[in-house]
Amino acid sequence: MAQSTITVPFYTRRIDPTGSILTDFSDVNSWYNAFVLSFHERMDRGLEFLANYTLSKTVDGGQVPGVFGTFDGTDTPLDPYNRKLEYALSDLDQRHRFVRNLVWIPPYAKNLSNKVAKNIFDGLSFRPS
């Protein structure tokens, strides 16, 4: 079994002998920065192409991981006098995201003479998943 070591601060201040005092306050701060690149090409014959790329970074502090989450969980900081040490990548951080869409709307449906076929196929679009 591998062993790991963590360093915790040593306080020279007097520690209250009564034990822990629980407080309930909002301490979550989040920062989200992103760069978005979008490409949209409307082509002939009813084809359309759309591509989006997002590069982002999400950092927060005071976040509580797990089932209960930030609003129902309990956060126990390593150093209660320096909460800035708790800032790290968010659980929701997703660095790279690429989304593409291809849509084909058959143009021939507008020229159909059969009214039933025109009502069925006019406006019909195909989108591969």
C-alpha cells in the first residue's frame, strides 16, 4: 500500500478547548474564463454545417465534492485562516469542448406536385448524430 504525506499548518495561537464550532455561511467563489471559436457554413443543395470549439477553465474555492454538494455538504478546510489555499479546478471544469452539426434539408420537396407528399417532405430535415 502506497503512503502519502500532507503538510498542515501549525498554529501558535491559542486553540479553543471547547472543540469545534460549526458555522454556516456561503464561501464559494467561482471564476470561469473561456475562448469560443465558431464556424458556420451555409452550403448549397440544402446543406448547412456548424462547428464550435470552446477552451475554458473553471476555478473555485469552498466547493464540497460528493453526493451532498456545495449547498448541503460540509467543507473542512486544511487551513481555516487562509481560505485561498482551497482554490483549485472546479468539479465542473471542462477544458476542451467541440460540437459539430450538419443539417440537410432536401430542396426538392418544395417542387413536389402531390400535396400529401409535399406536406410530408417539405420542411423535413436530416441531422446525423
